[in-house]
Amino acid sequence: MTTDDLRHAPKALLHDHLDGGLRPQTIIELADSVGYSGLPATEAEALRLWFRDSANSGSLPRYLETFDQTLAVMQTAEGLFRVASECAQDLAADGVVYAESRYAPEQHLVEGLTLEDVIEAVNAGFRDGEAKAAAEGHPIRVTALLTAMRHAAKSTEIAELAVRYRDEGVAGFDIAGAEAGYPPTRHLDAFEYLRRENAHFTIHAGEAFGLPSIWEAIQWCGADRLGHGVRIVDDIAVDGRPFNDWIESVQDEPGALVELDLGRVTLGRLAAYVRDMRIPLEMCPSSNLQTSAALSIALHPITLLKRLRFRVTLNTDNRLMSDTSMSKEAGLLVTEAGWTMEDLRWVTINAMKSAFIPFDERLALIDDVIKPGYAALGHEGPPTT
Ligand SMILES: O=c1[nH]cnc2c1ncn2[C@H]1C[C@H](O)[C@@H](CO)O1
Ligand SMILES: [Zn+2]
């Protein structure tokens, strides 16, 4: 499997932050145009490395500090339009055919934009990027997810906007930000409102914080999907021992997870519920290494969860901070965790099945774009999918 194969393989992306995926050169140009002088570097390559290295901090709160720099240049309609357009073009060039891009409108009000201005500028940027990508021969569909910051108090207002713009490019809602101390139940009003409106939402849960956060997100809040959810392995055992104890004992055996006999694995009730109910996990391996939510790509829980047939999806989280792309994430799993093109096809179809657009539109992308795309690379898939 070549790098070109990985790029050409159709990919679906459910978890990508708009403010975590800017081109370094664009940050520099936008900073110049708005008179922002706080950038830590003024040359694109140096800035790219600054984001990567600063985000490699081992902690989610420190990882999140780097967003101050991208948010500083995303406070005008022109800036938001450009960033959104380039996001769509960059994803399309990487072979992404469907993406849900999330951002928190409340973080873009510093220079006087209203929440509506922000949403409309971003939507216009996505439409522009889609048109440019199609003209380049890389059609892509991009929808927005509106995020509310979990430490703030705007979640109901943002949820109302997600509903108001649901037929104009907004596919759903999310909460993000530092997890510890801010359980999802703080935003129960927003989630109950969304459910009454038959709207879709995902919740960042089980990344920096463990099972209680996942349990609340599903059983109290009713999340359709879990952002990360990687800590669901806290409810999985190998030979009766917690998965994390086992993984530490095999740290020096990179093939251990690929070869693990699944007969030795047992699921607790919450893990079983997540799998039984086919709750999608928006997994982001490289991001998890940076925030210490996983030890290595080879030993990342995504491979165990895939083998156990949880509804696993593969995502980038923040392409700039995590120095990644969809094809890079896929390539890492292939070279370090034994993944095959069949596995990539499977997670792509999983993601498309779990998208927040209507069922018939999901099906059309699966049947008309994803399956033929993999078939063209020689991967027809098992007869049952
Ligand atoms: O992985 C993440 N966990 C929690 N919050 C995150 C993550 N990546 C980005 N964010 C935050 C920082 C952004 O400013 C915000 C909206 O995209 O979401
Ligand atoms: Zn995220």
C-alpha cells in the first residue's frame, strides 16, 4: 500500500476542529492583516513546528493553550471565510470525501462579530472551498458542527443556533474544552433541547477523563457519538486485569495488540452497551499521544476496539497541532498497528454511517463514492458490508 493509495482512498472525517487545522502561512498572513503581533514565530515552517511541539505537552489543558494563536486570527468574516475554504480544499486534496468540521462560534466574537456572522462566514467559506476542490477534481462535502465550550455557559444558545442553521450547512452540535471538572451534565439543558428538536450531537468524552464522563455523555445526555471515547478501555479487561495494566506489561512488544487472543478479553457493562448500541467512537490516535491518552500508535486502543468491532471511526482532531492528516493517520495505523486497506474501508463506511446528514445522503456517499473508490484500488470489501 503506497502513500498515494492512502491519499486516493476515499475517507470520511467526523472529528476535525476548524481552529485546529489552519495552514501556518495563512496564520501569518491573517495576523499581518489584522495587526496581531503575538505569534510565536513569523516564518511558516517555524510556526508549524511551534504548534506541533507545544501541543506535544502530555496534557490536554496545555494542548488547548495553543488554540489562542489560531483563534487570534479567526475574528473577522474574511479570516473565517478563508480558513473554512482552505480547510475544505486541504481535506479534499487528502482524499476526504465527507467531513464534519467543528468550531465554537463563541470564541470568534472578540472583534465584534455576532454568532450568526461567524456561522455564516464559515458556511460561505466551506461552500467556496467545496467549489474550488470540485474544480480541482476532488469533490468533497463539508458540514459544520457547532461546538460549545464546556467551561462556559453558552451551550443552550449554541444548540439553538445549531437547530436554526440545520438546513444551511450545520449538521450538529458538540461540546469541547478541558474535560476534568466540566462534566457533560453541566449542559443537560442544551442536550435535552436538542433531543426534543430531533437534532444530532456528539460530546468530547473519555479523552482526558475516564468512564464517568463517557457514562454521563451517553446515559444522561444522550449523545449520538463520542468524541474520542478512547478511555472506554477502562471498562475492558484482559485475563481479568484492567486493559491498561495489561498494555503496560506489553509495552515492549509492539505486535501484542494485533496478536492478542480476543478470547482473553471481557467487556464491562458500559463498554458492552457502547458496542451493542453501535455508538460511534470518533478516535484520534495522534492527538491522544500528545495528551497522554495513549502510549503509542502500535498500542493505541483503536486497534483492540476495531478487532472487537466497536463502531470505530478514524479522525484527525487537529491537523495543525497534531501535525497530521487523514492519510497520515491511516498510514500510521498501517505501518505501526497492522491495519489493512480493508480496515480503512471499514472505518470509512463506519464514519459515513455515523455522519449527521440524512440517511439517504449517507448511503449515496457510501454506494456512489466510497465503495467504488476502494474497488478502484482493488478492495471490494466483504460481501456483507
Ligand atoms: O481534543 C480535544 N479535546 C477537547 N477540546 C478540544 C480538542 N481539540 C480542540 N478542542 C477545543 C479547542 C478549540 O478551540 C475548540 C473548538 O474547536 O475545541
Ligand atoms: Zn476534538
